[in-house]
Amino acid sequence: MEWYELFQLGNCTFPHLRPEMNAPFWCNQGAACFFEGIDDSHWKENGTLVHVATISGNTFNEMAKWVKQDNETGIYYETWTVQASPEKGAETWFESYDCSKFVLRTYTKLAELGAEFKKIETNYTRIFLYSGEPTYLGNETSIFGPAENKTLALAIRRFYYPFKPHLSTKEFLLSLLQIFDATIIHRQFYLFYNFEYWFLPMKFPFIKITYEEIPLPNRNKTLSGL
């Protein structure tokens, strides 16, 4: 079982701009997908396969019910965590909703169900954007619908244009310059989050990829918080 973006990371992070459609077309669905057995060789070659807990069959069945419910409530993949700054305790404007968050949600649920976790270190990759307070712009209908905001619609399409896939080397280099100009020089980023568009006034250091440890849940603390 693995939770991930259904149409690859790039398609979940940036939309497709189709000539016949005014609004950007998003393929940003995410879900837990199920496989028969465990592909040990794949995980050993592409990551680390570690024993984190032992659970009973009843606990597994309860977890399976929860996974189905989780799949039906959180259906979209969100790459970015948006914060005011890299400092500890900084305001978080938007939380990511990705594969690592599913793992953390599952660990928490298992702890609630009584699982005892081993004392090992678990690490997760996170991608941060840094901005001032975001400005709400509207949803797809209000921006791109019959009563569209033409100026804003054009600005959003222009922003996402350099992120299009299948570029030649020359187009790719030009797109990098356009992205740098928009996000670093002009400090602008348009975020699509839960069917809504937001404007982010970008701040230094603009973007950061971290690899940080998040402890496994403590059963006693989890139960006491219920």
C-alpha cells in the first residue's frame, strides 16, 4: 500500500494549459493504492525497508477501514508547504498533503489503535515556499468562468506557462529564466489549493527542500490526547 500522486509529481504541482480551455487543467489527485504482496527488492533499491511496529490482525483490519475513509476524504495531492519564514514557530499558511503526510497520518491512527512503535529514526523530505500573508484570489469559476477576471486569468496563465512539460533544451533554459524572474525578481507565486487560487508575495529564501526527522508517535501520548 502506498499513497502518492496518481499522475506524477509534476502534473500534481503544476497544471496543463490547453488552448481549448480558458482555465488551467489540473491532474492533482492523490490516493492510497494497493498492491499484492511487498516488492522487497524495489524498496531496498530505492529506499529503506524498516520494521517499525508489529500489529494484530484486528488492528490491521481497523487500519484498512480507516485508509478507505481517508482515501475518500483527502483526494488531492499538494506539494508545497507555505510558511512565513524558515524560523522555528513561523506562521504556516498552507500545509502540504503528500505521501509523507499519509504515512504520518497512518502512524498516528495505528498508535490510537494501540500499536507499539520501535524506537527508530524516521525522516521525510519536505518542500517549502516562503511568503508574506497570502491573498485570496477566487476559484476557477470566478476567475475563468463567464464573468471572468480577464486580467487575473491572464496573469495566472502566464505564470504557469513556463512550467509546461516536454520542453527542448533551449525552451527549458528560457523557462528557467522566466520562473526566476517571476518568483525571485518580482516575488510572485500563484498557488492552487483546495480548488482556490492564492497569490503569494514571495520572501527570501523563497524555496527550500529539507530532510527532517519526525518521531514515531508515542502510544500513551496519543491515547491521552483522545
